Amino acid sequence: MMEKRKSTITTIILSLTLITAAGLTLQACAYEDDDDDDAYFLGSSLPRRVDFRPADDPRYLEECGSCHMAYPPGMLPAKSWQRIMSGLEDHFGENAELDTETTRQITEYLTANAADKTRIGRAPNVARSIGIDPPLRFTETRYFMNKHLEIPERLVTNNPDVGSFSRCEACHRGAEQGNYDEHQVRIPGVGRWDD
């Protein structure tokens, strides 16, 4: 009787170990290949793809979106947004200073919805890809680099209709709505891109 009980306990422990290992393996794979599997659908009757929750704060859209695409907050961790917002006097070579109250409100919005604060779409994968030093640009994240590894730089940086990998909306036609489906990428002057 005692031997049978030990055998049952051993079987249960082995089963739990295998289940845990399988779960960890799946979690690791989620970062490696999340091309289309982790898009969330938000909305009413017809769901739409959301890889990153689109920017929706009116002040952020007005102040930051008037110069460049208003990047979804989930593209960077909170510390990155704090660094960006605290250095607006030299914002990538431009003076983008705002009044104190506007800066505070936009910073609060960005950090509350940052990659390490949300579970929507690909943001958690971005957060997991961040090292010790939070980057100032989404293009500096391991997540971004992994996703764009096979795209020749010349098709972007030497392309007058794109110019930089930071111009997401140039190739990802649904970027401002949070859709970064790789199957819908169209590189200007090149056409459809699918790795």
C-alpha cells in the first residue's frame, strides 16, 4: 500500500514538473514568434486587430502627434517615456518643450499605458525584451530589432518615402490604429513585404 502511494505521488510530481516546463517553454516562444498570434481585438460588432493599443489621449495626440506619429504608449516601458518627457528641450535634436502641466499630463498618460504597465497586444513582449537601460526609441528595443531583422536597411533609410525605421506609418498602414500586421506591410517603392 505504501509503495503504491509513493508511486502515485511520484507520478503527480513528475506530471506537475512537465506541465510547468511546458508552460515556461510556451511563454519563451511567445516572445520569439508573436507575428499574428497575440493580436487582441477591441471594438464593437466588427473586431479590429490591435497589436498595440493606439494612442488616444487628446493632449498627447495634439502636442506630439503634430510633429510625428503619436506612438502607442505600449511601445516603450514607463522609464523610457519618463526619460523622453524629461528631455524635451533636446528631443532628438529638436526643442519640443511644453508647459509644465502639459508635460506632466502627457507623462502620466504615457507611463500609465507603457509596455510594462499593460497586457494589451504585443506590449508585454516589448517589456520582456528591454534590458537594464531603457531605450529612448522603440527601434532600439530587442523586440523591434528581432521583428525587422530581415528587412534590408537600404529599403528604409535610403528610401526617400520612408527615411527611417522610426516612421512606422510609412510601411505599416494601420500603425496609427495599432495594427502592425506583418502581412499588411507595404514598403513605399518596393511593395508588399512578408518575411
